[in-house]
Amino acid sequence: MGAAGRDFHNFNVYFRNNNAYEVVAFTAGQIPNIAGRVYPPELAGPLYPKGIPIYPEEELERLIRELRVDEVVLAYSDLRFEEVMEKACRILAAGACFKILGYNDTVLRASKPVIAVTASRTGAGKSTLARKIARILKRKGLRVVVVRHPMPYGKLKWPVQRFERLEDLEKYECTIEEREEYEPHILEGNVVYAGVDYQQVLKAAEREADVILWDGGNNDWPFIKPDLHVVVVDPLRCGDELRTFPGLVNVLLADVIVINKVNVAGEKQVRQTLLNVSSINPRAKVVLASSEITVDRPELIRERRVLVVEDGPSVTHGNLGYGAGYIAALKYGAAEVVDPRPYAIGSIKEVFEKYKHIGKVLPAMGYGSAQMKELEKVINSIPADSVVLGTPTDLSRYLNLNKKCVKVKYELVEQGKPTIEEIIEDFISEKLTPQDPSR
């Protein structure tokens, strides 16, 4: 059971060449346009010459019955505990065993030092932290290669993808969500590896890196065993760090916990979040940080009617009602934030119907060309003066929009000690500086 990420990785490293199992199906949840496809033979390996079909998760009970399934493996992220148990109960009632593969079953070992950035929830602020760490490492003269959690939402034909230029986004036919994660790294001069087969991805990354930076997805734990594991926690969703899967796994594994967004969360939320993480992982260093928001053209917000477009996953399965775009609209004095819901059509309308917690913002849904066209049509139909892009990618570069756009930028800024730079300097000293043999 997956969402085109952890499920494929678990299959590749645990089941692909394992004669003790026959994998009869994948199911797909969270992400549209994955079901109905086939995990291709060239990725599935010699035991699966026809590949493996991918079905909607809604068909789970039928698949267990008709395919005589003995065991169902949950392999995706950002689920509340009650959602995990609801799925387990469905599986058990249908007659199969419920299973989650362990950390050591699936984690890869690297020959180079690894820093991992993960989170307790989607939208906590991993990307800003990953870019900050990359800058620090590069200032120290180190070659940094970013390995990004997979997002093969386009075509399943690239075991390894290497991104260095914006043109590579076109080469690999990237969806909006993929662009959101790769584009900011590319613009900062970072080489990014991704794909579907992370054993091959890791080998390729090791050839050109002094340090590998794992940039996590959702709240999944790393595919590569880190030497330093930094976990971002969001106090706006205080308590979720204790009751979401596998976010709690990350908090328990963390060497460093960054409590982000302290500038927009309430003092009580920050204090309770600090108490929560310290109580379950007292050995981790804790960093308090704010998420500082700026925009490139504030005059397009001030006293204007604006449409806010937010990062899709953060406001859908990440359960945020709004994100950086909405905060920027308020900060820079918008006359009105126009509600996009009355103008939603097709799959965009279905998103609002499924995720009823979303506020007056438009999720940047673009899983494939058809949905990207729908998003473009919705944006162009809304009576607003300008569009505030809270997305990490510039939609105006590849969607034909009829309004001027404001790009939101957000950076992680530490509040007090320790700082991320101090932590990375300690890491470099321990892992990358030659040691005195007498020690």
C-alpha cells in the first residue's frame, strides 16, 4: 500500500529478488493518477516479467479476496495513528496479515557521510532547512549532492534522475510537486538526484559527493542511514509529532530537532511542542527557528484582491489549512483573499471535497499535464488582481496565467543557540576532518 514513493523503495530493496514472496499488486493512495498504471518490468526485475499492476486503495478488500493475499504491507507516510489502525483493521477483517517493514529492512548504507533532513509532518519546513544546510556545507568547500525522496508521479521510466539545470525538469517531464522540490535546489546550484531505484541513485550520488544530503518527503524516515539526522517539527500542529506515522519514528530517531515557525505559532504551542519532543527524545539537541517570509513584489499585494496558491501536499494530506502564501497576503496588506472554492472544477474541485479543512487557498495540484491544465484554468477564472505563489516553484514559468504573480520566499532563521551552522561545523569536525591517530 503506497503513494509512489516508499512503496516502490520497499519493493526494490526487500521484495524484488526475494523468492519467498510473490508481490501481486500495489495500491495507491493520497496521490492522483498513480492507480491504473503498471510498475514496469525493467524496474520490477526478472521475477516479474509483466510488471506489477497498481490499483486504487479503495479496492483493497476485493484485491485481498480475489488475489488470495496473505500479507499487506503499509508503505506510505503522513498518516494519523487512527488512519493506520483503520487500514490495519480493514486488512485483518479481509483475512490478511498487516505488516510494516522496519527501519533496518529498508535503509541503505552509504560510503560517504550523510545528513538527513526529515519532519514530523508534511509542510513543517524541511526544504528551507535542507537548502540552509547545503549552503553551509558548500561554504566549507565541500561537494554536496542532494538526494531527494522519490516523487515519480510522471512516467515510471527513470531509475535514476539527475537535476542540475532547469531544463532537466522538462527532460524528466516533472509534475508541479516534483518541480516544487527540485527547482529551489537547482536555482541555488545544488545537484539533485532522485528516481525510483535508490540503490542506483545512491551509487550515482556517491561518485560526485563529499557529503550526501537526504532531503526527505512528507514525514517519511530516510532511505539512507544518516550520520546526522535533523527533524523539523511544526508547532502549528502541536501534538502531531506524537500521533502521526511515521513522523514519530523520525522524532525518536532524531539527533537534532528543529521546532520551526515559532514566529507564527502561539507561545503555548511552542512550549508544549518543546515539552513533547524533549519528553520522548531527551538526547536530541533542540533548535528553535522562525520561518521568515518575504515577497518579490509587495506592491501587487497591498490593497489588492489576491488569489493565494499554496504547496499542494502541505494543505492536503499535510492537514494545513493555509501556508506561506496566505501569511504573506496578510503580512503585506491584501485588501481581500479571494476564495477559490466556488471556481474549482474537475479534480481540483474533488480535492476541496476530500480535504474540507483547506481554507481560502488553492492547492497547487499538478500531478500530470491534464491536472496542470485544470489548475491553469481555475487560476485564470478567478476574479483577482494578482496571484500570490506560496509554492516553491514559479508556476508562471510553465502555466499560461492571465494575472501577475508574486513569488513568496521563506527562510529558516534560528532563535538563539545552538544554530544549524554550529551543529554542522561539529559534524564536519567529527566526520570529515582527519583525526589524530593517537586519538
